[in-house]
Amino acid sequence: MKMIPPTLFLLFTIIAAPALAENWPSWRGPENQGISSETNVPVEWGTEKNIAWRLPLPGAAGSTPVVWGDNIFLTSVAENDLVLLCISTEGEEKWRRKLGSGNRDVRGDEGNSAAPSPSTDGEHVWAFFANGSLGCFDLEGNEIWQIDVQEKYGKFDIQFGLTSTPVLHGDKIYLQLIHSGGAKVVALDKATGKEAWAVSRPSDARQECEHSYASPIVYDGKEAKFLLTHGADYSIAYDLESGKELWRVGGLHPPGRYDVTLRFVSSPVAKDGMVIVPSAKRGITVAVKTTGEGNITEKKDNYFWTHEVTPDVPSPLIVGDYVYLCRENGNLIVLERETGKQLYEERTNRIRHRSSPVFADGKLYLTGRDGVVTVVQAGPEFKILAQNEIGEAIAASPVFSNGRIYLRTFDALWAIGSE
């Protein structure tokens, strides 16, 4: 066998290294599932430990950044402006673009008009704000198109602002506009912003239940493909090309009474033929099949199981044989995937949890509003591996790319990992 000269081997290593890096194109990662394939990611850090850099931001926001190559994109407020930022992976601002103005802070420190997260396909980046501004830019910051969603599809009537993040898939970008002013689901051509289809989203929800702060997902499996929207008492699946309703599941309220403040915040997750559908507050979580037809609410053969507790705000995870629910209070619940049997509910960091958990390299990363990220061993036994504090409030979810973790706080963007 011929030996490879050391210099040539080094060249091969340098060329191959970028291919090992994982992009993070949407707020829940490559497959909208909150799962990273990165290995050797940081487990422990602090303000003076394992920090590559910290970049102050122009304003607060709860949106999660996205990463492609050496570009990080995030939305923010800048005084009264609503802006899209491009940050290099070296921690320098490359450009910013204003998409509108008129920021609105809601519920004290809970959020503002820059709550939705951007999305990218490596050639363009799309950003949406709660005022209805939706725009597409190339990676150099040149505007491709911009529209006012409220002007086109009706004024938003929702108590705390339309914070849903659009989902990108194929040649379309999909929006769920679920509020009291006439709920709609919209697909736009991602290259032009022109409407591909738009359908009304009927529901028997009333009062605040007509509002949704959750985000849609796309499921692209062997047995089924659909856009899944979540809010107004139902998860509803739509055909990606036509907008035809495929199935819906309801019955997510506590049995025997109707809570008019049970508005959805946690988004569903779908993987390997299963959809985990959360609700809110004292509601339930259900696991249903991806292959349903029509209204499956009472069709028990479409269910895997029902669990009597919901995460409320953080979105669920499906990893291997387990389903993970991080409750709003920081408690972690682990269920058997096939049966829904609860293996444990344990306390992590007893503080509000607004961000969604992420799985990476056999570990779960749970982020509290106080900036503490709890790293928990995945699997049927509870074990906290680390609790990491940086002293700044966080509502965004952690992002994993190229061996680093990116944390977007209300004050700054942090790169966790070696310099």
C-alpha cells in the first residue's frame, strides 16, 4: 500500500474539514427537529471560560439565529427599527438591513416585534417581523424582494403580536397567520415572494384561543409529506403543493372544560412517522401518526398515546427511543417513544424556560430565561452534566454549527467554544 506524504495528507484534511461542519438553516435546525449531528460540542462554559467571542447587539429579541458557512443571520430591534443582521463566525457585523419600524414590546421582558427567526438556504436569507414585514436578501445583503403580509392578507388581530416563524422548504416559504382577524395559511414562491397558494384555516376556537404564537413545520418522510400548522385548538396538516387540508387533530384542552386563554406557543415536532402535538398551560400532549386523513381527533387508531402534561412553551424533541418535554418551569420529562410511558420528571433549573431544547452528541441543552444552560445526559436516566451561566437573559434557542454553540441573549451574540 502506498504511503500518503504528510503534506498531502494535511491538504486532504484541510479540504475535507468544512464538509464536516453542519449548517443550522432554521430555528430548529436542519430538519426542523431540534437535533444537531455535531460532535465534540462544548459541555461547560462561563463568562470567562470556553468563550470564543461576544458581540453586543443593537437591541433585544427572542429570535434564534441561523448559520450557513461563515455567516450568522439574526433579527433584532435597533431602537425603533426592525433589522436583519449578518454576523461573521469571527464575531464581526458584516451588514444590517432595515425591514420596517414600529417595534412593540410585549409582556414586559417577554418579547417584541423581532421574535420570529430568519431562515436560509445558503443562497438567500428570509426574515419576518411581527409587524408583517417579510423580506428576502442574498448573502451580501442585497434585497431580492419585500412584502407587507398584513397589507396582503389582512391586519393581524393577536394580543402579543404574530411571532410565528415562517418555514422554508423546497421552492416555497410557508406562513401560518393564526389570529382573530381571519386565520390563513400561505405559501409563497421563495424566489419572488409571489403567492403560490393561500387558504383559510377554519376553527371553532374562540377568544384568545384563536391566537397562536407557535410556528409551522414541514415533515418530509417516506410515508407522508406535509406542512403542519399549530394553533386555534388544532394541529392541521396541508399538502405542500396545493394547500389542501390533509388532516387535523384537536381535543387538546383539559377534559370537561374550555380554557379561553389556552393559546399555543410550543410548536409540534415530527420524526419517523410520529408527530408530537403539544398544547398549552394545563393541556395535554398527544402523539399521532403522520398518515391521518380528515379530522382524526376521535379516531384512536391514529394515536400512539396521550400524555396528561404539556411543555407549554418549549417545543418537544423526538430522539431515538425517547420523547423529551422541557416544561415551562424547567422540569424535564422523558417518555418512551412507542408507549408514552413516563420514565421520569426531574427538576433542572427552576426558572422560566422560553427556548426549545436541542439534542447534540448524546446530550440535551435546556436554556432558562436567566441565561443558565443545563446540559443533561440523554436517555432513560436523569443526569445533569453541567449548568453554565453567562448572566444575560435568553429566550432564543441554542444553535450548533461547526463545533460551536451560538447563544443569542437580549444583549449580545455569544460564540461558545475554542477561538
